[in-house]
Amino acid sequence: MSLHGLSHVIMGVPNVAETSAYYTDFGLAQGEQGRFSTVEGGEQLRVVQTPRRRLVELGVRADDTDDLARIAANLRAMGVTPRLEGDSLVATEPVADFDVRVSVRPRLVQQELPPTPYNGPGRVDRHGRAPGIVREEPVRPRKLGHAVAGTVDVQATMRFFVDGLGFKVSDYIGDKGAFLRCSSDHHNFLALQSPINYLHHTSWQVQDIDDVGRGATSMLEGNPERHIWGLGRHFAGSNFFWYLKDPAGNFSEYYSDLDVIPEEEIWEPSVLEGAQGLYSWGPPPPPSFLHPEDLAALMTGAHSKA
């Protein structure tokens, strides 16, 4: 696959200062003008001022300019006119109303960390206390894994990503959504049918399940209202997860152990129904995860910071 993952996301919110403070607590390194970096992905989040919370731009990594030319031709065939800006191609998703910036970037080489040793029945892989118990350093997300957005026409958004940009389908959530990938990760973008276009969540990879739990625990100390859903394990993607909510109403996810789909592997997408499309184990998702509490306000223009 000539595409090889997400480069960044630009998130629009009405309360930039509060939201920026949240993502600093979340473990992202803050730079200038609402820009945030991960350990291995570099600058991967930008928080900007908008009247309501929304996805402004999704960044995708490509190998070379031939990839941009091919994508441009595909988009024009769909009636979408892309813009060439240096080493990037920018196109506006015509239904969900956010930009996708495909840029020529080197492939992200993730640091090879030694696997966390876990003991099991009849198996002793470590002695002494578990590594996740004795770690003292703050949790720092290693990279941006995926973004999820609601769209008023999920089929049209899927065509834009698959036929236009070259994403592949990993799994479906009935006829309400699709997990799409532009790398060997199970998914990099999830399009969800929604009564309004909005950003549902961004997802950030951490080292292992211990750091999922440590990160969430740290975020909730003194701020229990941030908790949304977790700890659990998804079925689609198989990753461990814990979801929190930022001050603008967007969800953010710590995750680890996501399924990998090598380029040469034959993968048949499954159609997941009901709870299977959401989780394998853990607490059931709260209603506010499936239907965020501010959707009605977003639809009527009564913008909320909560």
C-alpha cells in the first residue's frame, strides 16, 4: 500500500485553551500555536478555533508524488477537485466537510520496544513485580492511530476514502459504519452514519495494557468527569481501550495491541452487528458514547463547551 498511516489531525473547538490543557495532561508534548507531538510521530495534533467542535483536517502519509497524481485522478473521476500544495494534495470530503491532506512523508519507523513480559498459567516470563506496577514516568502516546468521524452519508464518505484516496475496508458495522485502513493497522479511520458531521474521537497508541490503564488513571485523578468508557477490548481491531472526554466534547482513546493486517495478507471484511461491532469484553458502552450528549446542540447551533 502506497499510503502508510496518518500524519496528523486538526481539531476545531470553541475553547482552545481548555482543550489544549487537556491534551497536555493526556501526554502529548505541546508546542506553539496549539500544536502537539507524539513520541514517534512528531507533530500529530493541532487544536484551532472554530464555532463548534469538528474535524477540520485529517493528514495521510504517502510514499511519493506518483501516489498524489494517482489519488488526484481518482478524485477528479468522482467529481472532487483536489488542490496541490507543495508536496501535499488537499481535497475536501464533499459530504462530511473536512479536508484530507495527503503528503509525501517518510515511513514512520516505530521504536522496537521489548515486549512486556506477562506471566501465565504454567509460564513464568518475569520475576518480581510487573513492569506496569513499577513504572513511574508519565504515559506518552507513541503515535496517532486513528480518527472517527460522524457523517450524514456514510456511503458517500466511504467512496471518497476507498475509491478516491485508496483506503481499504477492514470491517463494517452493519450498514452504519466502516473501519478503513491506509496502513497495516486494522483501521486508521472509521466513518459513522450520523445526523450531523462531527469528530467522534481520536485514538492514540501507548505501549501496552498497563499504559492504557496508567494513562486513564492519571487523567481521572481529580477529574472523574473525563471518564467515558473502559477498560475493555474491542472486537474490531482487538485493541485494549479506554475513552475519555476533552472539554470540547470530543472523545480521546488510549489503545494498545491493535490487529495488524500485512499488505500480502488476504483479509475478508466482516459485517459486525450489535455489541460485536463495539467490544469483546469490558463494561457496556454508555449511551453518551454512541450518541454524544451535545449532538442535538450541534445540530441546532447551540454550541456547548461541555
